[in-house]
Amino acid sequence: MSGDFQPAPSARRSVTAHLEVFVAEESDLVLAINAADGHFFWDEQLLVSLDGVPINAMPDGHLCFLENVGRGLLLIDYQATVLGDAPRATATIHDVFQYIRPSRYCESDRLGPLARAEFDGLVGADLLAAVSSWVGVNIAYVTGSSRPIDGAVATLLAREGVCRDFAHLTAALLRANNVAARVVSVYAPGLMPMDFHVVTEACLDGAWYVVDPTCLAPRESMVRIATGADASDVAFLTTLRGVVELNHMSVSATTDSDLQSDDITQLAWLR
């Protein structure tokens, strides 16, 4: 075990990810499946092999770089048990400047007139609740309905999407109302069907609060993996060079504690 605090014995979350990837030609890959630093871990483990031969995978925080991976079947297995709560995330001036600007998939500049008209006069927690409710009501969650290149504008026009699309639109609407917002990939106990999940974090008074209009899992049970401006920063698998095909993926996230009901009008943060 590692960490600088004593966790609550009852707060225990277990997460796993299994990926089977066919490498068609020598490739460089980046994985973002490790739970983020800051948690108190018990038995965290990452195993990688190519055609049954182990590969030395050296994580750097939540990222793991795999270079010069030859042709063959790449198997990736991650597991960790997280005890207690991670320290609350706080925002620096640099964070606010970075996450209040438009990004590739969160086109807040194009959505400015709509966002300001729809949420005129709302600030703070009321604004977060209103944006979450508006996205949840106006966008239908439809598996497989969007493309990897779709951003917030495409989601708004299509009126449907998956978790990454909900997160992009939520972040864009908040940024258009001068609230710094970022996208976070998480393990989410209670999510059905189980998969990696993506939510939004919004900055209020120097602290980050999680916003998830999908309402598919309790926010306070989620485990942070990666944080960034949009999905391009938090993808679980990125190919930098070469050609790969994802053949199979399975994800699990459970908690020993009771899953609490989640009221989107209340502030919550990733623990």
C-alpha cells in the first residue's frame, strides 16, 4: 500500500479493465486506464503481454506508454482496489485559464449565444444544476449514436449521444457562461451497462464539482482516471504510430459501500 492518509475502512472500491488489441503493425500506444494518483491503493496491478510474452509496462501516473509493440495479440489487464477518498481537487489560475477556453470537442465559442440565453441570470450551483438538467432532458442517451470525431455542436444538432457527448456539451455550455469546465474519464460503480464512463467537472470558488447529466451512476462513488480539456485528452487507448484493432474490452467497478441515490441539484465531487 501507499499514500499519506488513513482511509475509512468501509470506503473500498475495486476496479478492473481487460483489453484485447490486435496489433497489425509495429505501434506506439498510450493507455489511460490506471486510477489517478492521490488514492490510497491496495494491490494495484497492470499486466501487459504480446502473444503470451510479458511486456514491461511502466505507468507514469495514470498513463502508460507502450513503445515499439510488434505485431500480434496484445493483452492488457489492470486491477486496483481504492481505499478511502482521494484529496479534493482544487483549481489553480492556470487550470481556470486552460479549461475556460474552447477546445476541439467543446466548441463553447460556437454555443455562446444559446448558452447565455438559455441560462441567463444563473450562477454557481444553480447554473451547474440547470445545465445538467437541460442536457439530460434535451439529449437522448443512445449507444453507438455518435462518431469519435463528434463534438458538442454535433451532439446538440443530433439530440443524442453517449457519455462523452453529454460531457462535451455540458462543458461547452458551462465554458460559454464563463465557468471553467473539464472532462474526466472514470470508473463508475453502479453504471449499467458497465464500461468506462466520462463526466464533466466544473470549477466553483476554486474547487472542482462533478456534473453528469446521464445520471447513470452515483457521482461520489466514481474513481478518477484521466482529466483534460475533452475526450482527446482522456481516451483509454491512443495510437501514436502504427495500426491496431480493439477486439474486446471489459470493465468492472464495484464498491463495498451502499450506492447512494444522486440528486443532480446538489454539489458533488470525485472522491
